[in-house]
Amino acid sequence: MKFITSFLLSIDKATKLDVFKLRCCLADNNLYEGIGNDMSYFACMWITLAVERKVKKLHLKMSYYDCLRIPDSLFVCDSLEELELSLDLADDDFVEVRPEKVNLPKLKRLRLSNIAIHEDYMKKIVNGCPVLECLDACCCSIVTRDVFFGGLKRLSVICCDFDCLDISRMVPGLEYLFLAGVTIDDISSNKMHKLTEARITCHGIEEGMECDVLGSLVNVEVLEFISISLMDVLEKALQKSLIFDKLRRLTLGDCCMNCAFGFLSSLLEHTPKLETLTLLHGFLLEECCKVNGDHGQNSREKIEWFRCKCLKKVEIFCTASDSVPELVERVKLSTLGLNEVLVVVSTR
């Protein structure tokens, strides 16, 4: 600890740090006789020293048992362009961040993990980061009811607890969206006009809930959608006759390849510029088909052709029990410009 402190002190304050990464585990005081307090003290000092040396990228990953005070200087660093803040408690609880003041005029990317930020403090962070373009949140609890990210372009949310995830209102200029570990019902259905790429892995639709998530994604060029409720979501989109006239790459996950493929044929009619189609097998849906006794016997009569003239590549990730030959045959016969059909069979 003394070596790191001495090294940082040896760097003249006029010298600017490009990157400072700190990873440490702050020990349990009950087991290590006060070492935890020492580590907390030194970690706070190291962060302050890095800030004083005009650090541009600061990555902090710390696990601890007792309370760790994040120095106020971290949130008023006028040189900081990228901040990663990952704080783990021993009991897997969220770590609350309560900055008194936030002034990060150059911060473009913010990564948060295991952080809890209440509404008032979230507003401070948003207002204090005027050029923020990218926000990554993993396992966080964030209140966003009245939060507005005017300049945010990229948003990644993984297994987070949001009180309100109205993305189209929160981030009107969003260009890239990644969501994982969320429920479909939490996702706004309002159209996101600037969104070009969306990757969504979500849980199923709760009983009695309406879902129109694809209605907000009609302008995307790249779409990855994985959900146990995939069929229900696609059916909703087809009922509304949504046209994805900019979509070039489409990945669909939790596809049941032992069911009728009529939904896929209908969907491709609504993606006139699609070039690459990827289908991922759905193991949970496979069990549903076994229970319902549907093994694809009606697939041939339901699919006459795939109307998708621009399709060049099809990737199918399946199991040995899937009715893939039927699907491949239909794709090849109906898509004249197709260059490649890749089939990967899992042994599961």
C-alpha cells in the first residue's frame, strides 16, 4: 500500500494520467484487525491522487465489508472522460452513491455496477455530465422517473432494478440499446426514431399484460431479440402490420424449431431489406411443444415461400431433434440471392 502511495506521489501534478485502474478487496476488520479500515483509507487517497493528476479514464472495482467513502473529488474531476465504478458488498447488497456535487464536463462514458442511486442524486449526475454519450449499468438500483438524458447515444442495462424504464422518454436520441435480464413489460413501446441497433434478452410477458415492444424498434438496422415470449411478441407485431424497412440483420432467440414456421414466413414479408437472419434454438419452448404434441407436422402446408429478396445469409443454431431440413429447404428455394446457409447443431 505504501509503495502505491509513494509511486503516485512521485508523479508530478503537472503530469497527466491517461488511465488509472484500481482493483482491491477491503478486508473484514473482524478477521484482519483493522486492515479493512487501512485499505479504505488508502483507496480513498489513491483515487484523490489520480484525480489531482488529471486522470482521463478511471476504473474502480472494489469489494469490501465495511463502509467505503468515495472521495467528493471524484465527482468534480474536470479531466475525466471515462468512469467505471463497481463496488461489491459482502452481503450482495447495493452500494449507495450520494455525491454532494457533480461536475464532470468531459465525461463521455459511465459504467456502474452494484450501485444504488436515488432520484435526487441521479439528477445531479445527469445534470453534471453534459456530454455523456454512453451509460452502462449492471446489477444497479436506479430511480429514473424524472431523469432526462438529452445527449446519451448508447445505453446498456443488465439485471437492473428500475422504477421506470421509459427509454423513449428518458433517452430520445438513443442510437444503441442493450437490455438483458429485464421483463418485456418494462420496455417502452413508443417509437425510438434514432435507434439503429438493439439487442434485447428479456423474460416472458406476465399474464394479462399487453406488449408491443417491437413497435418501438421499427427503425433499427440491427436487431437481436431473445425471449421465451418470442412467439407472442412477433404475433403482436404482425397483427399491427409493422414494417421494418431498414432492418438488415435479425437474430431471433428461443425459437421453437419443431413448431410451424408460418410466423417466420410472415415476419420476413415485413423485412424487405433483410440480409442476414440468425435463429437460436429455444430449449424452454421445446418442452412446451412436447407437452402440446406439436412437432411441426403442419409446417409444410403453412409455409409456401419466404418473401425476402435481399436475404444473403441464414444462420441456424439448433439441436439434432429440430425440423431444420424443412426450414433450410424453404429458405433456399425462395431466396434467389442467398449466398450461405450455416447450420450449427448442438449436442445438448
